[in-house]
Amino acid sequence: VAWQLLQKRAPLAVLLLLFSVATVFGNMLVILAVIRERYLHTATNYFITSLAVADCLVGLVVMPFSAVYEVLENRWFFGMDWCDVWRSLDVLFSTASILNLCVISLDRYWAITDPFTYPSKMSVKRTAVLIAAVWVCSGAISFPAIVWWRAVRTEAVPEFKCPFTDHLGYLVFSSTISFYLPLFVMVFTYYRIYRAAVIQTRSLKLGTKQVMMASGEHELTLRIHRGGNNAGSSNSGSNVMDDRHMYSTGSSGTPDEISGEIIDATETLSPPHHHRHHYHHHHHQNNGLTRHSSNRIISGNTNSKNMSKNFSLSRKLAKFAKEKKAAKTLGIVMGVFIVCWLPFFVVNLLSGFCLRCIWNEELVSAVVTWLGWINSSMNPVIYACWSRDFRRSVTLIACFNIL
């Protein structure tokens, strides 16, 4: 019977197995890219690697058995013990995938809203703790569920069947932890990221930006103005005029002092360009009675070695632009995640409240389940298309068969 069904439903079997192979292959490329390329060794990419591991395991362990189960018209030939383990692994890897997306959204939120202190806050240790928390939490609602499922079963499981529990309490609990709570966090963080990006973009267009220093004691308002060549400029090169206005208000009643040079927004400047930097530094006491101003003009040729020692605004602005692009990419990941997983968890809860309300429950459950798993296939495609770093590394690995 099984062989006849395989022959009869061969196109479906090929399609489902292709999804499985594509999921494993795509996510393995992401994992190898991060392992091989040192420039991809960042906190965000470690979270993406954890996500890719979860997605890869979905394609390697969960999808193939489900494909066989669907092709054989919901006949299970692997025993009840493996049925429960397989269902638990499904919950584990799918939940880990979703929670990794949640942590990635939090990581982007911290990077965008607090770019000056983010590198020190998101240490390797903290990154490892967050990744471990994702997998521990996923395991806590998956494997203990085997005991739960067997304890609450009131009827014998039909032969050659591998049903998922329909206990309302577990469905509500697991759906909340695995989807609805992470969904709320992701919507909140990406909304805040969007608002921060709008404000930052407006500031950059206006040429002013307010930032908090790493010490948390000073708020700086930076204004950048570029002028063209002056009438008295040298013919050998253009003159660049930069105005940096810095306003500082300290928490104490005494004037605060900030030192450091502010350089042009272009990191690499080649001679014989001549640069003049006007630096205005204003101190205000909280009572508003004392004001201190100093003006300084710095002129001379600047090379990249000397400029690297200065307080570089260009790096901060470039970093923000990169973080904003990463946030857009991960926003697309979240959008695909909602489209793929929301139908499953709606049906999942509905099956606990009113199973009869679902038309052709087996077919609907199969469709929304595979739609959720396809999310694991889509994530590496999104990275390859939207991230230049991943695209370059993945292309090298795929083209030269470095596997």
C-alpha cells in the first residue's frame, strides 16, 4: 500500500522533499559563510547563525518525516515513540527559529536606538547567553510536552497515526510562548526602530544630530556644514570647511570639559586636499548663568593614519546607515515570518477551541504547517538577496563548491 501511494503521489513527494533540501542547503550556506568569514563575526550574525541552525534542523529532521506522512495519506509507520519525539523536535526547532527572530529584532532595536553604547553592551558573553536562553526556552516547551501529551490522552491513538495534542491548555501555552509573545515583541521593536530611523534620517538631512555620550553625562548637538571652494583657495586642491557646533549640558553645576577633534564626514581623504575645521564648543551650567566658548582652527594636510586617532563622526554615521539597512532586511524577515506562521497558530488555537469549525481539518493543518516550515526556507534567501556581505560570501561558497 505504501509503495502504491508513493507512486501515485510522486509529484507531491518530490515537491515536499525539494522544500526540505532547499531549506538545508540554504541555511548551511549561511552557517558556513559566518564560520568562514571573519568580517561576519558580529553579534547580529551570531544570532542569524543560531536561526540558520534551527531552520536547517527543521529541513533535515522535521520536513522529511512530514513529507512521508503526507504522501502516505497520514499513515505513520515509525512507531509511537518516534512520533512523540518527532513532534517534540518540531516544536523545539520551530520555536527556536521564531525566538531567534525575536532576539534578532531586539538586537537591531538596541543597535539602532543606542548605537554609541551598543558595541560594549552586546559582548560575546551576552550574545552567547541570549542564544542559550532561546534554545533552553524552546526545549522547555518541547520535550517535557511528551510527558504532558501522554498524561492527558483520554483515548487510544489509532494505529498508524501520529496526531498532535489537542489539549487546549497546552495549545494556548505553547502558542503564546512560541508565537504570540515573540510577535508582540517584534512588532514593538520594529515600530520603535522605524520611528528612530525616521528621526535619525531627518537629523542627517538637516545636518544636526543630538547624541548622548558613552558616559551618559553629556548630550551633544552636532551641526555639520560643508562649503565649496573659497575664492582664496589654492589651485592645487579644494578646501573643505566644516563647522562643528557642540552644546553640552552636564548634570552637575560646574562646567564640563570635552576634548577631541572632529573630522570631516569622509573617512579617507587623500592629499593634496587642504582641510580647515572650525570647532565651536559651548559649555552651559544648569543655572544658565555661565557660558564658555572656544574657537579653534586646524589646518594642514590630513592622512588616514592621523585621522584614525580622531573622534570620527563619519564612522558613527556610516555605522548608523549600515544598522538601518540591516534593520530593513530583518524587517522583511519579520514580514515573511508573520505571513508564514500566523495561519498555523490561528488554526492551532482554533483546533483546541472548536475542531469542528475547521473545514477538512487534516488538509488545512497540513497546508498551514508546511507554510510555517517554508519560512525556514525563505530566511537564507532573504539574507542572500538583501545583505551584501552574505551575498558575497554565499556566492563564493556556492560557486567554488567549498562545502
